[in-house]
Amino acid sequence: MRGQVDQLLEGAIDLHCHGYPEISLDVQMRVEDLEAARLAAQAKMRGFVLKSHMWPTVGRVYQLRHQISDINIWPSITLNVSVGGFSPWAAESALKQGAKVIWMPTWSAKNDLDRGGFSHFMKTSLSSLKMFCVDNGLTIFSETGEIDQRVTEILALARDYEVPVSTGHLSPVEAISLGREAKRIGLRKLIFGHPDSKSVGGQIEHIREFAEMGFFIEFTFLGLLPALQRISPKEVCRRIKEIGANRSILTTDAFFEWAPPPAEMMRMFIATLLSEGIETDEIEAMVKRNPAVLLNI
């Protein structure tokens, strides 16, 4: 039986979906990539961006596209130390292979390591990372306190290729500074990555300032699930109402074996926000129109 939620899911785009394998074969997901794509196609979603904390997903997406044709899958790159950190050449290579999103560092960000965010989970999965500490972490600031020139080069590449940059697990102060630098060089597509997460630690004043710069705020469903519950549906809705649906995007951040398949996570997210009073047109903006603008499609 297909109802209102299923109709809103049709044509939806998930800009933040993890695949398998990613960190190790022991870190499993609810479904593997091809099955996730098939379920999204069955739901008549428009597509999803495949993300990895470890490696560019360009090769995996290239192969997936040969296995399924009725769903769009877009690759991405996350600028962790595993790809060289703030490496303009790694970013450019990924872009030349079709990467549609660039993420700033996640688990290897200095802020994440300082807060014991996703880096804590990484260390439980990879024993060789246990000595990786805050001093090893990546920050967009140089020793003089200015934006690292390599970061500016990466933002310029994103501008030229018309792809969005997510702040990843940078600190709120770094995210705001990245926004100012993006405006300075003319990059219009910037996303404040799940600011409510422990890995980021963003507050409403940071969210408001970022949105007022004309950029987008990401809300992920993973943080609403019982194993995390870092934010309530009511608070998500309050923040959306404050900054506006036109500055918001909904993603799944699908990860972990205990989470539903990505397409079902998006369906549940839509249903949850509807039940809390978000209007259908606002949902359409956050899962269809805004992601399409960001992906330049």
C-alpha cells in the first residue's frame, strides 16, 4: 500500500549514504550497496550519494552503474588522512571521475578527535589507529590562524566543478570560517554537516549564522534512531522552522547494521517530520529540490 509518505519519497535524493565494505569487513551494514540501490529504485527515489570515510567511492559507483540502471548513484570523496587529507590533487582526480560531493575531514578532523566522535568508533575497529591523537588531527587553519591554502584550492575546485562541499566533522568555528572563505571565492554550495552530532558539536547560533550566509544545513536520520538519539524530532523541526526549509536538507547518513536500509530510513524520516507538523512542500524542498540544486542536476 502506497500512501502520502511513499509519494514524497518518490524522486527523493539522499546526499549522505554509506556503503559496505568501508572500514573493515567486520563493520557491516544492513544491506550491501547493490541491494541498497535496488531498494531505492523500488521506492522510486531519484538516487543517492555513496560516501566512504576511508576512500573515494568513484570506482565502486562506476561498477554499480553497470549493475543497475533505474537509480542514480553518485560518487564522492572525504578528505581524511587516508586520501592525503587536504589534497587538491586527490580532490581533482575524484572530480574528474564524477565525484559529486567533497567532504571535509570526518574521523581524522582535529575537532572529532578532541570530542571523541566517530574517531572513537574507528579506533575500536582498527587497533593501529589507537595512537592517532588530537595532535595528528586535521584543521583548516594554518599555524598562523589563516585558512590553509590547500583548503582554498579545494574550495576553488568545487566552485569550478559546481559541486558542494560538506564541512564534515570540522568544528563549528571552522565551519563558519569555511563559509566565509567560500563566499570570498564565489563557492555557493556549502553544507554544514550534521551540526547536532557529537562529532561536530554545533549549536543553534552556529546553524543560524551558517544558514544566513546562504548555505545549507544537513539533518540526518541516523541521529534520531534509538541507538544514538542525539536529537529529538521536535528539535529538528524547530530548527527547520527557524532557518527555513529552503536552507535545509534531509539525509540518512545510513550506517551500522542496526539501522534500516537507506531508502527505508529516508521514508521514516519523511514520515517522522510530517507527524511533527512539517508541511509537504517543505519536505519536497529538503529531499528533492535542494539536493538537486546542490548536485547541479
